[in-house]
Amino acid sequence: MTRLIVLANAAAAGETGADLIEAAVAADPALVLGVATGSSPLGIWAALARRRLDVSRVSAFALDEYLGLPPDHPESYRAVVARDIIRPLGLDPARVRTPDAQGDPEAAARDYEAAIVDAGGVDLQVLGIGRNGHIGFNEPGSSLAAPTHVAELSAETRRDNARYFSSLEDMPTRCITQGIGTILRARRLVLIALGEAKAQAVAAAIDGPVTSSLPASALQLHPDATVLVDPAAASCLARHRVAS
Ligand code: PGA
């Protein structure tokens, strides 16, 4: 079942996401956390950083990584995760894994899936959502059962994320992403969506049919998924959903 929580604003959504993670770390100091890049979860990471939790035993897996960037590129997700998540939270970098984009990508995807299994699976996975309904880099049309795999970025995602690169041409075209099958095996999912640009994708994900054309609709298949939204991101949901 998908639990929807509408918060007053982005800051409150970040605090609520941090509350869920803080409680999970309190219950299990060796939590396996699934972390997401992107702008939407930044408030969660900032709120957690302020709380100065003991995360010395927490390990983490990122959702995805670009292919085709040099290893020291500041927008590789390894670099973004280090900057936005590992350092502010005080995570042990050796316990935080991102897919290896420098070797054979197919082998790296298989190794990444195996590493998640070896770690006992992800306990709590944080997710953003693309305007096209993607989760991780599982674009519309992706298998709802796939493990971590090599994927193409959609034209829409490339346009949305080109803001992080000097031009659209510099924006990667391929990635390694946890599959929707991988994501659904996490014991708990917390998706955060902010702003009007996400409103239609959120409504389709929560109230529409489960379909690979809207990958986030797969959350409906998960027994413990929480969706945190601000009022703008909630604006296309059926009114009874927002009121409940
Ligand atoms: P955003 O990205 O939070 O930067 O909007 C979300 C996503 O593409 O998953």
C-alpha cells in the first residue's frame, strides 16, 4: 500500500524524510540505506546532517550512475553522493557504494546487484521521481522486474539533467541503474516529490494503473511505500487522497 503524506512545504517534507531515516537507524544502527541523487531529496540529507546521528555502522547504495564520464567528473554520482550525502551525514565512504562506471558496464551492473544481495538487501530506499515518472533511471517502458542493468537515458531526462552539465552534448546518454525489481526488493520505500512539475507523475503513480509506461506506479506493488509531497506536487491527486 502506498502511504501519501502531504507536507506544508519542501522543508517539512525533508524533515519528515529525515524522521523516517532517523527512526530506522535508531532501530537498526547497521541499516542498509538506499540513497538517491537529484534535487528533491536534498532537504532530507540536509535535515539528517543537522541531527548528527551516529551513522558509523550504516552502509548505503546509490540508485544509479552515469556512464561515459571521466572518473573525476564532479557530476558523476559518486562525486555527487560524496558531496551531498557522505560528507554531510558523516557516512563511512568505504560503506557507500555507487555502480562502477569505469570498467565493463554489464559486469558492473551484475556486481552491483550481487553486492546489494550480499549486504542483505536495502532496508530503506529513498527515491525521487522524474517528470516522466522514472525512478532511479528506469525510464518509461522499463521492465518492472529488472535487476540492476545498463540503460539509456530518455531525451526528457537528458534535458532535465543537462542543467548540471555545460551543455546537452556533455550530458551522458547511458547509465547503470538499479532496476525496478531491485527497488521493489528494498524493505521500505520513501519517495519525495516537490513542485508542480512533478504533480502529474505523482498522481499517475499513486492513482493510475501499474504500468511500465509510468515506472513509479510500481510503488503500488510494494507493501511499505511512503510518498512525501508538498502541496504543489499533490495538486493533481484526487481530492479524497489529499484529504485522507
Ligand atoms: P530531481 O530529480 O529531484 O532533481 O527533480 C528526480 C529524478 O529525476 O528522479
